[in-house]
Amino acid sequence: MPAASAVPGDYRACDELGAIAQPFSPLVGELLALYCHTRPIGALSQSEDCRDEYQLTARQIVHHLVEGWQNQTDGRGTIDDLLIQPRQRWG
């Protein structure tokens, strides 16, 4: 998967994902695409004010992630499973 530019300049959103072994499944591919697309959100949120839209859309994204995790864990997975570990830097 080619690295996508997240913000102007030389910054590459997906560079730190180089440690993921390939080939990967379509499911992991979708998660990687989501990861790459969400990298600039922190920077964008500093210059825009759209709280209601942000919250509504973010909730839907989280819902999809939790639904997928529940499918992966035969219904036993929770959002806490996805949030407990400290954020890791790959690469």
C-alpha cells in the first residue's frame, strides 16, 4: 500500500505501518486505510470547529470498529479491549 500524504509537506501518514507483515487480509487493509486517513484529524481539529458533526461521525466510526471487534471475538469483545493498551508507535 503506498503511503498517503496526510498533511502538506514531507509527512507520510502510513510510514510507521511498515512493520506490518504483508500480505494482509482485506479486513486489515481496511483498518490500515482508516488509520492512514485519520492521522491528520488532530491537526485539522485545531483549525476547524464542527463539534456536533465530529461527534456524530466519530461515534459511527467507533460503532463500526466495535462491531468488527465483536465479530472477531465471537461477541465477547468490548470497546475496552481496543482502548486499554497505550498507543504504540509502529516502525
